[in-house]
Amino acid sequence: MFEKAVYGIFIVSVLTWMTLALATEGLTFDVIAQAGSFLLLGVVMSLLLERSCESATP
């Protein structure tokens, strides 16, 4: 349950940021680079959440 809430907040915040960035700057290299870093951050966050949930399970 906790994982779904974290993923949902992350996805909504990334989509909101992408919408605002595309509306203000257009599709530039900076926007693409920041989107890639957000995706990398999401992968790292999901791996850390999986590990923490596995270690917390008795």
C-alpha cells in the first residue's frame, strides 16, 4: 500500500513538472535531460523501496 502511494505521488509530480516545462520552455535538450534524470531517480527509488520491503518482511 505504501509503495503504491509513493509511486503515485512520484508519477503525478513528474507529469506535472513535464507539463509545466513543456508549456514554458518547449521541447529543449534541458527538458529531455531533466526527464531522463527523473526517470533514473524513479528506477533507483523503486529498487530501494523493493529492498526495504523485502528486508522488513519477516
